[in-house]
Amino acid sequence: MNGSHLRSRLRHLWLLLTTVSPLTSPLAAQETSTSYNIGAVLVDEGPTLDGSLEDVVWQRGTLIDVFIQQEPDEGSPSTERTEVRILHDGETLYLGVFAFDSEPEALTATEMRRDSERILQEDNFQIILDTFRDSRSGYMFVTNPLGAMLDQQVANEGEGGRFGRASSNVNRDWDGVWEVVAKKVPEGWIAEIAIPMITLRFPESEPQSWG
């Protein structure tokens, strides 16, 4: 493995995660959010992406279920429960998201066009991978209950703009190679996300420690 892309199977991946509610941006809330050291579980074979989370391998994934708000009550517990499970097979990072909603009939998701700004304005789940753990750069991945995809590279904390908006430090032209399958369910919505390591840049080190 070199400093640009994965050249061999990744064996250890630790994520220093900042937990915020699914409608907010982790990097934008770092000063008031809570961080946890999370080890992504290594599995021999990743899950089948079908939007159900019924694949037994998900039960082995590291569970994250503590999220806080950025808006309207910054720092307060999220008003809706969210569960995220994380695992990897050495080549791909997997996230299983269950976004519970007390009013699932009110979910708003109308956009399927890739990288559409409307995705950020409706119900969505966002994750930013700070692969160099410098709190200034990262890869942002966003999806919604329909399985829409928005991705971009962020540098210098996106100075000169904000996530989802044009800026010299927010590269919206970047299209990573990743997959997502999402589905609405009676309790809210589910998304399964698969991000191949080769689509990311990260330091040459073992174990990997990302923000």
C-alpha cells in the first residue's frame, strides 16, 4: 500500500467519528460534537446490498447510535434515533444505516440526480471520511431514502463555501466509485453504503486511523 491508493488488503481501520444527526455535516460540527474511537470490524466477506440490513454479517459491525443535533438545538441529542453499523473486508468500507422516523410518511426525498444540491435540502444521511485525520480535508458521501448519491472532496474545511456549494476548496466535480441501496420501511428508512478503499487517498500506515 502506498500513500495514494490501496495496494493490498487493509487489515486494521480505526475511525475517530464525530456523531451528529443525519441531517448535519460532521466536519461543520466538530467544535461542539462528541468524538468516539471506533474500530471498523474486519470481515471475510461484505454484505449483499439490498436495503434490508438482514444480512447476518451486519450484526458483527461496530454499532454507532449516539448522535447530536447541529440545528436547531446545537449539541442536544438527536430527536430521532439513528443506528449505523460499520465494517470492512480489507478492500471496501461498508456502512449500514437505519434512520428511524416517528413520522415516516413525512419523509422528504424526491431527488435521484447525482450530486444534485436538492439532496442536501431533503432527508439525507451524510458521512465525511477524514482519511488524513487533519480535521481540514475529507471525502463527503451523501444519500437519501431513494438511494440518491452526492459526493465531493473537501479541503481546508471547505473555506470559501459550504458543503454542497461551489468553492475552490469544495470539489463537486469529484465522482468517487461507491454504491448505495436505500429503502423506505415502516420505521423510517435504511441505506447500505459500500465505499471501495481504492477510491480514497490516505497515508501509508498500519493501522489506518481516520477522522
